[in-house]
Amino acid sequence: MLLPVFLLLGGLQSVQAQTEKELLAQLEEADYQAIEALVLYPEPTRQAILEACLHPEALIKLESLQESSSKSFQELLSAYPQTTQEMIWDLTRYPDLLPLLIKEGAAAETELRNLLGEYPEEVRNRALRAQADHYWLLVEVDRLQRSADAAFSSLLLQYDPKTRDALRELVALPEVLSILTDNIRLTILVGDAYRQDPAWVWRKADSLHLEVARQNAEELEDWKASLTSDPTVQEELRTSAEAYASEYGYDDQYYDYDDAYYDEATADYVVHQHYYYYYPYWFGYPYWYDYPRWRPFPVWYEWGFYFGPGNTVVVIGFPSYHFTHWYFYHPHHHYRYPHLSARFVDHYYGHRHSGSSITTTVTVWRKDNREVITDEWLADRNHRVERLREYGQFETERERYNERNPTKQLSQRAYLDKHPKQYADLNRANQERRTTEPGRVIVPRTERPPAQPDKQREPVVRPPERERQPTVRPTDRQVDPRKDQPQDRVSPPTRKDDPPRIDREVERGKDYHRNTWEKARQEQPRVSPPTQKRPTTTTPPRSKTNPPKEKKRKD
């Protein structure tokens, strides 16, 4: 997949100076993925992106304005309890809702409820409660919004109408703005190329859009086929997804995703689009999310599938990066679901250069565990299930040992040296690797002097701190992989309707971007306000039917 990106950039030689060609040749993989994510958006959005690249200073100013307004917003909410913060933050997603609540402050509840008739029931109830209990907080939030809008309007006065329209469109797509500002070097280079030969760059971007979309579609078909061919993998995916939902399905507690109606004109189910409104760019997404999450999504969107008739797995896309990271960095998952782990690795070997959530996660996971996972050990497909199961037990026991012995923590290799017989396959692979490591004399364990500890081995810093991966913490309940107890199951959706209808032209870029965000962004962990703490979700989400089909919308 990197080849077409390289061709796009390499072709700039005809329009750029030698120094710029050298810079383009040195673009990192994160930059490649940023390009792929950007070109997958629909044509109008791609046009706005290229126009914005002509003015990187405007993007930097927007980022500074956003940081300032977001900080003021969080400081305003910090004096209120968590439940109030969640309520206010969610209401800000709906255009013109806060001004309406403020304007009709003296209206009777019945009259106000009628005015809110276009909003879903959950939003109406929340809006009425916020107006009754926190009217002046709503006034202050609206004031912040107006202040940010005014500052944005002043900034736009410096630019021509075409640039203004582009920036307005991107402010409504905060995910895109984040790519451009987080990869500002790439933005500057692309903008310079577009300034010198806009027609050529546009043709290349359009061609790359088709090529990346084609390759992603082929990869998704491979993923679907690999799941449908193995009932054991399907069952392990189902069970692990339910465990994820019990941990992270808190958005589903706010909204009933069965809020849909049957459209006789299209003979299709349509879901209300209020679920997918963005959090406003000026306020940012809630700090309690573990990763950039500008819109609430139903939990099945994170899984990449939903439950169809007969409780079958119906794949609609790749699992999100957050899901795959959660899966790989809870070691007991590899013990409980070794066939699913092996299938993830199989997919990685078949699509090493893609930017999908699976390939990205396995790539980072291999790097983080290179002390004990060798290429030969992992590449052996015939023994992959058993080996990943052994790894899951090994890493779970090592982490448990380190928790019990915080002052005597052991690295992966040191722990393996201490338990060679218990993890024979891992140990055998590492002994073979050590004999081939250049410049190292191997001393058999039985002959190693006890007074000479292995000072070369340092404790491994576990995720999520390493490489600033998204914060995904284990649940409070410890799992003993040796007992292989089932996960707490939640009731899956059971609707027997057709699969969800998704406008893929609009959503394709967003899917790709959400899956590859963390690797491309490499952001610092977000710090919650000191007095606030996101409560752990302990109540599984209520049983819901299959997600209805989505109505095509205009972005």
C-alpha cells in the first residue's frame, strides 16, 4: 500500500526543488498513513484539505485557538460532578440546542418539550434536566462557544473566500484537522506542491484515493472470508467482543440504537443521525475517553461486526484500533482466545504493509515483545495457536509476579530464564536466537555463576506508556489463564433485519482514520482534571437488537 503513496510523493520531482525532493523521500511511515487517511475522504473534503494545506499557519492558529477554548471549557466544568459534565458535554454536540434552552428559560416544561420535539427522547430529557438544574452553566458554555466562533470569524478575515470555506468545512471535521496539524511537515510539503501545480496534485490524490480504497476493500474481503470459514474463531471473537462491551460500552448506556423507523420508500431501516454528531471542535472530545473519540459510536462499530439472525457474526469492517489494542495488551486474551489471536497474526502476515487496525496493532505488539517473540516463533503457522496460548499464560503470570514484587520486577527474558520448563516453546525459540546473536558468548544456565546476574536485561516498560499507545487498563477482576474461566457475557443484539446500511463513501476515510489514529498521532497521554475520575463501567449494556441501517447523510 505504500507504493502508490511513494509514487504520489516521488512524482513531485517535476515540480519541486532538490531539497524538497529529499525531504519528501524521508517521510516517515506515520506520514504515509496520514496521506492514506486523508485521500480516503470524499472529493469535497479532499478539496478542502488541499486548500487548507496552502495555509499551514492558519491550521496552527486554529489549533492554538482550540487548545485555549477547550481548556476554558474543561475548567468551567471541573467544579461539577462527573454526571453533570457528561450531560453538558453531550448536549454541546447538537447545533442550536443550548441557545434554544437559554432563550426559552422561562417557558413551561410542556411548552419546552414541544419545542424539543425533533430531538430524541434521551436528549429531550437531558436538556430539560440541564435547563432546570444548571441554567447559568448553560449560559456560560454558550458564551464560550460564541467567543470561540467570534475568534474564528476574525481569523477567517485574513483569507480569501475559498480558503474560508475550506477551513469552515474542516472545523466541522475535527478528525481531519488533527491529521493536518499533527503532521504539519507533511501538510507544508503537500501545500507547496499544490501551490505550484494544483491540477497535477489533484489528479494524483484522486488516483491514490481509488487505489487505497481498492486495496482496503480487498483486505476487508480477506478478513471477512477468514472469519466465516472458522466457527471457532467466530465464537472467540464474539466472546471477546462481549467482554469489551462490558468494559467500554458506556455510550450505549446513553442512547438506544434501536431508535429507528422503517422507510417504506426505500424498504429500509434508518437510524437517527443524532448519534453521530461531533463534539464541537472548540471544546474537544471528553477527557475520559482512552483515545481520540470525536463522536459516540455504538459498541458494535468498535467490534467491526454485529449479531445477525441466529446470533451469527456479520462483519461490516475491521475492528477499531482501540479494540485490537485492548485485545493484544491484555495477555490473558491470547490464552483464552488463541485461535482468534492466531487469525489476527495470519491477517498481519497477509497484509503487512496495510494501515488497518489489525496490521498496525500486531506490528507494534511484535516490537514491544521482541525480547521473547522471535520471527521464527511467530511465523510458524502450524504451531501458532499453541504458541500464542503459551505466550498468554507466560505474560499474564509475569505481570502478576511483577505486581506482587514491585521492587524485584523481571523483564520478559529474565522471567523466561527463571521458568524455562514451564514455557518450553518460548524458551526453545529464545535459546536458538541467543546462539545466533553476534558477539555474544552463550553460557548454559546450569553453568552460569550465581553471583553474576544478567545486568544487560532491564525491566520491560509495559504498554500503554511505551510509544504512547492509548491507555487501556486491565479490569479489576484478575484472570487466571490456567483455569480458563469464561468471560462475563452480555446479551448480544438479536434483531433479524437486514444489515446496517452505511454510506461508505462518507465513512471510509473516517473508519481508516479511527483505526490508525494512535500510530500516526503518537500523542502524549491525556491528563484528566485532578478532581475528576471516569468511573469504571461495571454494568453490562442492556440487550439491544441488531443495529439498524444508517441513512445516507451529507458531510
